[in-house]
Amino acid sequence: MPRADLLFHSAAQVVTCAGASPRRGDALGDIGVILDGAVAVSDGHIVAVGPSAELRAAYPAHEAIDATGRVLCPGFVDCHTHLIFAGARAAEWEQKLRGVPYLDILAAGGGILSTVRATRAATALHLLADGRARLDAMLGLGTTTVEIKTGYGLSLESELSHLAVIAALAQSHACTLLPTLLAAHAVPPEFAGDANGYVQMVTQALIPAAAAWYATSSIAAQHGALFCDVFCETGAFDVAQSRAVLAAGRSQGMTPKLHVDQFHTLGGAALALEMGAISADHLDVTPADERAQLAASNTVAVLLPAVNFHMGATQYADAQAWIAAGGAVALATDFNPGSAPCFSLPFVMALACRHYGMTPAQALNACTINAAAALGIAGRVGSLDVGKEADLLMLDLADYRLLPYWLGINPVAMVVKHGRIVA
Ligand SMILES: [Zn+2]
């Protein structure tokens, strides 16, 4: 008789989000609900998903957990965060709320470069401690996999040291962490007015050094390629500069990702297509022709509604158009101290339902299987499928639609990571 280390049974709903590839179009709303369901886990992996009566008979588990009145679903995947930084920007935010124009805040030394200053000044121990606390908070909210970008160092030494902080966190934290080199996040003060000069340093020195570091790092053994990201936007990097950075990364074995079309249409979505990016993120102002092309590709469209919400924007990405065009739509927090101080994917789902008109099922798929696809790991996590890593949540809710419905509570009653109860 097969054995299971853990058997969750009698769940009001088991929501599977099943599959190993992103859901598109009508399939985005297909969530796979099993009433009175059960999930069996052995050796860190899912060994069975189905009706409680069947699994209870087949798997006399080492430990049985009664999930009566509750929902079981996959652990959430946050596929876009800037988690490594020092210094929150609450004072600046308060100034904004009082009506101080953003350009005045920038002129006074605020904005992204204030985070760069604070992060450069922070020790690795400080960044590790802050990073661990933030990941603990995310894990408690149901996030079991997190992509983390560098991008507040903006020098060869600091970007490499921030990659090392991510690798150290990956060694010591329950969450699966995937690192992204975002050296082209902003032009650092030493290169003020000379974005091309900075791009040259990034492509010729920093990217080769990061690739060499990654090849021997502990984290490379657990994952595939390092991601290489760029902020393609007015005031950051134009299309030619973005292309140069991503091409340099690709030549070193890195996988391209992009921040595009957040405020201005520069042709970033077309660049994502050209580079074969694994994801293109933001996409608030993408023109219809570029949207149609990107939606038909393998590039995942990552939408970040917490940014628009926090910035008080009235304009949001046209998620319905992305879904209608057949795009692989994912959602993420964009956790960062400036535009999205948001830890919670349930909150992001709540925003997506209200501002994108997504259904709870679409939002949940976008935070699980589709977000895993944005990181190239949809074959490993992101759904409750036999053979996948056992990353699952027990929600203190009897219906998954309550997850984005209730506002301001944490509905996560238990977090299981790789078959182990971690929160
Ligand atoms: Zn971002």
C-alpha cells in the first residue's frame, strides 16, 4: 500500500490550477475545483490529488490533517519583486500625500536614488536580516516562491554583493528564491547624464562578472539560468540600451526579462518579443499591435496592479485585452519601497478583480501556474499536480472566491513548502 508523509483530506475545495504551462484565454478562468478533496504528499512531492474518500483509503498517511471547511490551493508564486533594499520611503510618501510634487522630492534627493544610497551603505548582514523578515512576511501570506531583483546597488561591487545576499537567503529561507540581475534599473549618480557609459560598464564588466559568479554559486545548482532584467522607460534606458544589456546577458547564458510600457510606449514590448524574453512586466500602455504579437508568443505578460494602486493612478493595464488576445497573463506584487510596498499576493488578486475585472479564478491562476511560467518553473511548482513539489496552502475559507473578496485579512491558515509545514 502506498504511503504518504502528509494527507490533507475533507477540504471544502481543492483548487488545483493544474498544468505545466501557462493558461491563456478562456482557460485562464478554469481553476480545477475538487469538492471534498484531498492531497497526499510524500518526500516533498505531491503523490495524489482527488476525492477524500479515495485518497483516505489509498494513503494511510503518517500525518493526516483534517481540512474540513477549508480550501487547499497551490503556494503562491511572486514572479516580480525588488526585495533587497535598505530604507523604506515613508517620509517621502507622506510628502507626496501632502501634495509635494514628485520632481521636488527628486530634486531634494528622494526617489529611487535615495534607496540606492541607503542600500549601498547597508552591510550584507543588514540586507540579509531585512530580506529574511520580508520573506517571512510573504511566506505567512502564502507566497512560497519569490523572484528577487538586484538594482539598488548600480555598481559592479554592490550588484554582485546583492546577488550574494539573495543566494545566502536562498540557502537559509523556506521560500524558493530566483535571482535576477537588474543592473539596468536606473542610471547611478556616477554616470549622471551618461546612460550609455553606464550601459557599457554593465555589458562589458558587470554582466560577465555576474555570470562568472553565478556559475559557481550555490543557487545555480537549484535553478536554471540567472535572469537579466532592464527598466526600458523614459528617464531610465531606451530600447537600444535595453537591447544591449539583454543581448550581453543572453551571450552569458542569462534569460531576458523586461520592465516595459509602464509610463511610455518606447517599443519595449516589441523588444521583449525580439529578445525571446521569458516575461515582459508592467505593460500599462502597450499599443494594440505590440500586445497582439507578444500575447501570441511564449513571453508571459506580468501585470502589477499594486503599483498603479499605490501611485494613486486612475489608469490600469488593459488586462481584459491581454486575456482576449490569448496572452499568458501573470500577476505579481512588484514589492519595492517606492511604487509598491506590497507583500501580499491575496491583495494583488483583490486589486486585479476590482481594477482589471478579472474573476477570482483568473487571478488565482495568474498568481500560481502562470507566475511560475514567468520564472520558467511551471513544471516544478504553481499547481497541485502529481509529481510537482508539494507547495500548498490551507486557507481558512470555504470557497476560493473569498480569497480576493475579503479585504485586509490574512486567510492563510497553513503553509506547506516542499512537503514540510513551515507556517
Ligand atoms: Zn519592478
